[in-house]
Amino acid sequence: MLKINGARLWDSLMEMAKIGATPEGGVSRVAVSEEDRLGRDLLRSWATPLVEDFHIDEVGNMFFVRHGQQPESPVILTGSHLDTQIHGGRFDGAFGVMAGLEVLRTLAEEDIRLPYGIGLVAWTNEEEACYCPAMGSAVFVGKQNLQSALDCVGLNGKVFGEELKKIGYLGRPLELNISAYLEAHIEQGPVLENEKIQIGVVSGAQGQIAMNAEIVGEAGHSGTVPMRLRKDALVCAIDVINACRDLVVEEGKGVFTVGAFKLEPNSRTTIPDKISFGIDLRHPNADSLQNLQNLINKKIKVKAAEHCCQERIEVLFHKEPVVFTDSCVESVQSASDQLKCSSLVMPSGAFHDACLLASQVPTGMIFVPSQKGVSHNPTEYSSQEQLEKGANVLLHALLNLAEKGVPLS
Ligand SMILES: [Zn+2]
């Protein structure tokens, strides 16, 4: 059975991780920085000898295409991103790019020509560590305007398009007939490790609703206002948060987080009169996500009334869940079975380039376990063996798609 070279995959990842390496063992390779340029140059030196076409598009996405049996054969694309968080790790993004590179190396070594071309892509600025929002794949699928991306001013005060040009990766419009997209990625969560499963067959990505909530009560002296006469905004907020959490736990598939919290006036001897907190609600199913949001809104209103407080809720954004294409999910599942890997069908908790590609082409994803679920952190880790399995599943999922043809739904 055809296999990628696991040691070479690991060596390439470690070589790439030297660019922007931090003392804690992580990587800081922020989009359009000097480190990004060096990472791109390294990838280019490895990938161009394996392909017939190399292209940089107008937002700096890099495409390496190994032709199929005909030069004009449509292309099945794989890849991920090389940019990292400021205090990022060695595997987020880089794994998907290096796994795709290994596929190209393997096809070249074995001199395999498929009915489809196989393309490797490195998307620009997935992490939005400096320039927000993320733009490479968003511009590519037409979800973001090119000019607004190029004009984007980063946290460092620099203009994205100017920096992209400076590092030599401002390219030209691309015309590529893409039939499908598969992305390998570390899970960035604890599920696979916890369940001792080797491969995540990703079914899509959770939808997300971000909300700000505010509870307003009445300030008062902590010694003089009797308990029964208080309008304590903090006590109300705690009750609200627990009740909302219970709703989501009971529902079973969603996740609910209050990760930001502000207490006013924040004085030991004053009954708090204003609490603001940020809610992040996610669910893989669109109707269930909406339903949970409605229940949460209702719960906040009811609890606020019980505590004689006022409430305000503001929805910051609502991202619909992404459902990956059956043919792509099946190709990953079959590849995992062919390689005798244990697997779990799961939604992605985080957002990836694949979630944007899914709006345009049949798309799927492969997860490998992340140690302790840690990511966006220097200690992010997956073993050589885990990554090798993931890259082999990618190889065979691509072969499955290329051999069967890809239905466009
Ligand atoms: Zn990533």
C-alpha cells in the first residue's frame, strides 16, 4: 500500500519550525512578516521541483500543482496555512501544508499521474494574529473583498498589502479549476486523545454566536442594604450563567462559554450594579444553535426579572455551521479504514480555511490528535506517528477522490 515517508514529514515540519522558533519551543511566524517570507521560500524550494505549475495569487496564497493525466485536468487541492499566532506552536497549519507536500513527494517518487491534478496550497494569514480578519482563503472564495484585505491595517500599524509586496508574495489573479479541497490539521482539542482515537473524520464545523450581555442592578452599601431589598447584579449574573450553562449541557451537543466578565464598580463594600459578560455559543447544527440562542435570551430575561435587574443582550456575530461534502467525508473515512486507523466522525470546534472553501467546492478535513488538546501555544504537540497516520489518510483520501471522481455536491 502506498505510504508517505513519516520521517521526512517530521523532518520537514521541524525544519519549518526553525523559522520563527521561540525559546519556549514554539513558533512565531506571523503573516507577511520576515519569518513568513522565509517559511514561504522554504516551502517553495521543496515543492516547486515536484510540480508543473507554481502560482501566487493577489492575496499571497501559494499554489503548487502537479498535473493530472492531462495538463488541463481539474485539480484536487490540499493544504493549510504556514502563518502562526504570535506565541504559536509548530503544528497548527504547518502540518496540513507539510502533509500535502508529502503527498506531492510521494506521487513524484512513484511517478503517479491521476485523472485529476493534485494541488498544494498555503493560504495567507489564517491566524489573524496581526491582520484581522483572516483573508487568504476568504478572498479566494469571494467572501472578502480583495482591496479591503490589501488595505487592512495590522496591530503593528502596517498595511497588509504593502507588507505582502515587500516580502515578494503579492501575485496575480489565479484561474484554477478546483474539484475538491481536503485539509489535514491537528485537532486543537482534547477529544481524539481522550478517546484514544487516531483519526478525526471531520463532518463540518460548528456554528458560532458571539453575544455581549449586561445585567444592571442597583449599587448600595454592603452593610446597610438588607438582603431582601437588594438588586445585586453579580448574584443575578451568576444565576444567569449557571442556568444558561445547564440549558446547553442538557441539550448535549452545544458548547457555552463565558470567557469575558466585568464587574462594576468592583468595590468590596459596594453591591455591584453592573455586570457585563461575553458569551460564546457553538453548535454543529444550525437549528439547534438558533434554538439554544433563543432559550438563552429567554433565560436571561427571566432571571433578570427574578432578581429585579435590567438586562441587555447584543449579538456581535452569528456564523452558520459548515457541513462538509459527503463524498469528501466518505473519502477520508474510507482512507482511514483502508489504513486500519481508528476514527471518529466529529465536527471541528475551531474555524479553518476548509470552512471557507466549503462554500465553493466539495470539502473535507482530517484531524490528528493534539496532546492535551493544547494549541495556539508553544507546547502544542502531536507525535511523528500521529502525524504520519494523518498524512497517509490524506494521501489515500485524495487517491480515493481522484479515482472515483468528485460529485459537485
Ligand atoms: Zn490552523
